[in-house]
Amino acid sequence: MKVLVSNKELVKIIRKAVKGDKKSKFEIILIFENLIKKEARINGQFSDECRAFIEDKIFDEIEKFRKI
């Protein structure tokens, strides 16, 4: 998987997301979309439920960054 943003750009996006910027949260999902799709498998089959679960977990973890 190749991420098409630099580390500096990704850090800026994450910082915005941690501050509550919803657009940045979705941008993170889009950046890692291919990896999420690759890992969203149950018994070798792609699962849309699994993909949604992974995305929800990413949102939850971004929210936790703010609490630290």
C-alpha cells in the first residue's frame, strides 16, 4: 500500500482530525482506504460490515487522541 501524502501532510490532517474536524477524519479514511479494504475480510471474503467496523474504530481512536 502506498500512501500518497507526505508525513508532514498526514500529521497536519491528523492534528485537524483530533481537534474535531470531520473533513479531516474522512480524509484519513480515504488515505488508508486501500489498506482498510484489504484488511476488511472475514474467512477470506471482503465484508462491508467489517470495513464499516474498522472505519468506526478509526473514528473512535481519533477521538481518544483528544483526551490524552
